[in-house]
Amino acid sequence: GHTFSTGQLEARVRMVSGAVRGGKLMFPACYVGDSQYQIVKLKNTSNLPLVFNIHHGFAKDIDAFAVKPLSGAIGANDFVLVCIKFTPQQCRTYKQLIKCTINGSEGGELLVTGAGSIPQVYCPDLLTTPPQIGHEMNPRIYMDEFFALQPTAIGLTSQRQFRLKNCSRIPCRYFCSLPPGADGVMSLSPSSGFLKGNE
């Protein structure tokens, strides 16, 4: 007969990706309605070919994640690339458990998380209470309806500075405009710009 060392005939696979840490894969914050992609390498670390199947749907957020391919074969000491797609439809955090079976046996699992986000900007100098950023589905700037400038003599100018803060985790571009009646009397500088997430 033949003698084989322990584990020599055991099919083994590893989920490899620069974004995988401790069995978890985290997507960066994503605009609601947009899609992001992560590539995971399924590496066959044994000297036997194997058949893999990927199962997902072990959480309520199945519609936010898609995996391709869901099954296939991997040659000995070879690998395949699996694409995970994340498409958030709401401004919240999503989680999904993805399991992999090898030749019909349990092969490992990966917890995938992501967050849908909408740009939300507020003016800390013009708003006494920070807004409660939650499930707002429309981009907006939070600020008081009115703010005052100090009394100014005719022919002179006065200035007031205020900050804009991006409360969301995604970058955004902003644009501010004045009503037509303020032309020639008031001006904004800069009237537009770019804010990184949480900047």
C-alpha cells in the first residue's frame, strides 16, 4: 500500500486580499446608489485540485452585496479571483457573512462590511447645535437660516468668517450662492470647494 503524510490529501484554500484582516473585509464608505468592488484571491494551498462554492445571504443585507463567481474549480497550488460588489441603497452600515465550501466541506468564511453615505455639511460657527446626522437621503448644508454682520458705515466693508465641516465619511464638493438682491453688496470667497470625509 501507500503511506501519505498527515494532511497530504487534504484540500485547503486561503482567502487572500490586502483588505482582509482577521477574517474581515471592510469596504470604504460609499455613496448611496453607487457601487464599489473588492477582489479576493482564493488560493489552493494543497497539491490537489478542488471545487469551491461560495454561499452568502446569512444576514439581512444580502441585496447590498454580490459575489462572482459563486463556484468553480482551482488547480493544485493555483488560485482564482473572486469579485465582491457592494451597492448600498440606504445611508447606514451593512454586514454580510460569506462562506466558502471546498469539495463539499467547510472551507472558511469572511465577514464583509460596508457603509452607505450621503454628503452632509454643516457650519459649526453658524449653528449652535450640531445636527443629528442619521438617515438623511439628500445632500444638504446645515446652518441657521439667518446670520448677522456688524453694522458698517457706508463705503466701508466688514467681514465674517465661518467654517464648513463635512460630517459624512465620503468626500464632497460644495457650492454657495447669494440671492440676486445681494449682488454688489455681499460676496462669498471661496464660493465653492472640496471637503474630504470628516474634514
